[in-house]
Amino acid sequence: MNHIVIITAAILGSTAIMLGAFGAHAFKKLISEEKLTSFEVGVRYQMYSAITLLVLGFNLHFDLYSERFVFYSITAGTLLFSISIYLLSFAQYWNKNLKFLGPITPLGGLLMIAGWVALIIRFI
């Protein structure tokens, strides 16, 4: 399981760097400053999660349910949170109504929080 967590961390981290680079250069010409700021929030939280999962992958064994819950909730939360922000950032540019994704972003945030709370509980 440690390998899965570390690989997931590496995928999240590498894609965050790529998306951050595109956001800093190419996307500036495509989306408004406000949308770019939102996009950068998604990138930042994705990188926070990547670093967190990397540390956990090297330090936990994931034989306990609580440890696996931390991994799954942080990963799922990050995907829901960041991807919904990425898509919402480009909705106007694509001329698409993606407002249905609005509630997905806080759901992703809630899952990330649940992962952190589970980590606290695991160590208590």
C-alpha cells in the first residue's frame, strides 16, 4: 500500500507542477485574473496534498483502517476539489455552464478535512 500512496503523491505533485507552469504562462492569455487566481488555489491544494501523502507514504504502514481512510479521503478530496476548480476556471473560456460543479468543490474540501481529522484521531 505504501507504494500506491507514494505513486499517488508523485502523480499529484508532478501534475500540480505542470498545471502551475501552464497557469503561470499559457493560461494567463486565456482566462481572467480572477479565474487564474482560483486555478492557482486548486494547484496549491493539490501540491499540499501531494506533499502530505508523500510524507505519510514513507511513515505509515496503512495496515489500520484509519490510515487507509486518511489516504482515500485526502486523495478523493483533492481530486474533487482541484479538478472542479480547474474546470470552473475554464467554464467561461469554453463557453460552458459548469455551475453544477460548484457544490463539488466544498465536498472535496470536506473530504480533505476528514482525512486530516482521521490522521489526528489515528495518532491520539
